[in-house]
Amino acid sequence: MFLQLTEKERTIFELACPHLQVMSNELHTKEAVHFCLQLLQAVDGDRHIVIPAAILHDTGWAKIPEKVSKKIRVPDGEPEAIKVHEEISALIAELILRDVNYKSAYIDEIVSIIIGHDSRKKALSLNDKIVKDADKLSRFSKDFSKIWPKWGDGSVAENLYAELANGVENWFFLSESKKIARIELDHRIKEHHAQNAPIA
Ligand SMILES: [Fe+2]
Ligand SMILES: [Fe+2]
């Protein structure tokens, strides 16, 4: 997936990459950044905050032993335990952003977004809404739908689409995100039917 990133954002992504090599997180992060870029074209968020927050939001997973992460990760993770990956991600984010001499005021906002990206049900700002929504939108993307069943309860495709249809109505802060989710889901269902169509 090609992402139109600035040089600084690319550097941050490169530094984040070693921390994204578990649970298909590199793919998930690319999808989340892709949807942030799409949302930034429609709503007035701050790219300096949104893009680094999306790049770094799940960097903490790689530090958590697999046995533990299986128990705590979304969609069925224990709500309290999910905070562990947010706190580690926030710490890694701060270190990476300081390493690239990112503006301190930006770092504070990015860290506050990351530290509640899954557990905090209310959004702090428009920037936060964009990151939270893009994180969820990644579940609707073409490549991500293939790995989703391995993540959660092993549900088959039909259940996945039902889950996503429920998500369209309930997961998003921004109406623009809902719109994107609806379009993506429609594509996924059509692709699924095309793959499973009987040969004439
Ligand atoms: Fe997360
Ligand atoms: Fe995520």
C-alpha cells in the first residue's frame, strides 16, 4: 500500500516498523494511516498530530508476550487489560518522537491520544476522533478482512460481515467515517460473493 507521507512521517514510520512485527500490526498501521489521510481530506484535523498518532498507536503490542496479548487484545479483550498496550505504545511513541526532534506540544497531544485509543470511549478532540475512527476503519479494508478472523474468535466470513455491519452503526464518531465504512463493507461483501459464486 502506497501512503503519501512527508519525509518526517516516513522517518517515524521506519522507526515504528520494528515495533509492528506482531499480529499483522504493520499492515493494520498502514491501513489506519491510509484512512486518516482519507479523513483529513474531509474534516479539518491536524496532520502533525493525526498521522504520527496513527503510525505509533499500536507499537506496544510487540513488547507483550503472545500468551498475554491473546487474552487482552480487541475485539474481545478484557477492557482493563487493553490499557497495557496503550501505555507501552505511548511510551514508545514519546521516545521515537523525541528521537526525531518532534515539537513538544505535538508530542503531548499525540501521547494523550495513544494512551486512550482503545479504552477511552469519549474522544478528546477532532484529531482523536480521526485516529479512533481510522483504527476501526482498518477492519473494513480488503487485506485486513483476511486476517480479522485470526484475530478474534475465529468467526467465519458471514459473522465477520455481520460484525462489521454492526460496527458501521456503532463504532464511529464522524459521519464521514461511517460513510467510508459503508462503502468499504459493500465492496467486501461483493468480493466475497464473487469469490463464492458457483461456476456456471
Ligand atoms: Fe490498539
Ligand atoms: Fe489499532
